[in-house]
Amino acid sequence: MTRVLVVDDQTVVRDGLVLLLGLLPGIEVVGSAADGEEAVRLVDEHEPEVVLMDLRMPRVDGVEATRRIKAAHPAVQVVVLTTYSDDESVFAALQAGARGYLTKDAGAEEIARAIATVRDGAAQLDPSVQRRLVDALTAGGQPQRRRKGDLPDGLTQREAEVLALIAEGKSNAEIARELFISEATVKTHINNLFAKAGLRDRAQAVTYAYRNGLASPK
């Protein structure tokens, strides 16, 4: 069972998430909080594996709560729940240590997949949230464009292509189909580029791709 804490300042949303998660196999809701301050306290008390975190909340918002939780409990993973207007906060939450990003219209399967993914140490990025991250990254100016073949950290052209598709939110299977290679080959390219660039997961890969001009916002 994956122990989950739900954090949202809206009672209807919070209670709905608790009810929804309670119906999903393999998930145990250990508590719910109405703001970030309460969330930090309940993490100390209940030691969940995953926190489902709203961003816009009174007293302590989701970004600061994520930062405090990750500082005190590095093994606890945070899945952010956001709306389309939360661009800057989503990017800040990424920097604070969140590893999952969902919009509030996500279905049960998406939420369950995100919880399972971050519990295993990977990242889960909703495509629409990912586009907001791209906007936040490029808001201060366009990333530096590189000439073909002029790649950072010794990346090969194929690794750069795989990275660009990761930045578009594509899965390994989708990347394999688009590049006409096997999923095993895709995984090899991902492992290699992660090692060369010092990346831990797909969330960092997205940031790296846009900061280095290896992908373009749609």
C-alpha cells in the first residue's frame, strides 16, 4: 500500500480526492490538510510516501510546503495539483522538489499512475503542465539556439532528438515509434543522456532541454 496525504484548501476538492483515492487499489489515504502548514505537520505525524499537493493555499502555499517537506523528509515524494493559471508556482514547485504535476481535471487513472511513478523515484508530467513549465522557463528570454551538431555535455544528435521528444511529453513507446527504433534503444539513449548531463529524471530533462535550446515551445 502507498500511503498518501491529500492537501487542498477547498473542502469539496479535498474531500473528493480523499474519496477517490480511497477507492483505488494499493493506496491508503493517511490524512488530509487544508493548507501547507498543516501538511508539513501531518507529514511529520503520519509519514506518507506521497503527498498530493495543491499550490494556492492560505498561510503556507504548496511551494513552500513542498520545500519544507523535502528538506525534512527527502524520501517523501510530492505530486502537485495545479490549474492553468499556476504557471510560476508550478515551476517553483519543481525547484522545491516536486516530482509529479497534474491538472485538477485529471482522472483516477492519471492520479494513480502519478502516485506510483513518483513513489518509484521517477517524474510524472502532465503535458499541459509541461507546456506551462516551458513558458516559465522561456519567460525571461529565448533560450540560446545551437547549431546542429553543437550539443552540450557531449550529447549525440540522436540523444538530443530523444531529449527533445521527452520535452514534448512523449513516452518511451511514443519516442520509439517516432524515431523508428525499439523501446530498449530509447531507454539506452535516455540512460546515456541522463548520465552525460547529470540528470535524475524527466522533470530535470525538460528543464535542461529548454535551457540549452534543444527544444522549442509549441
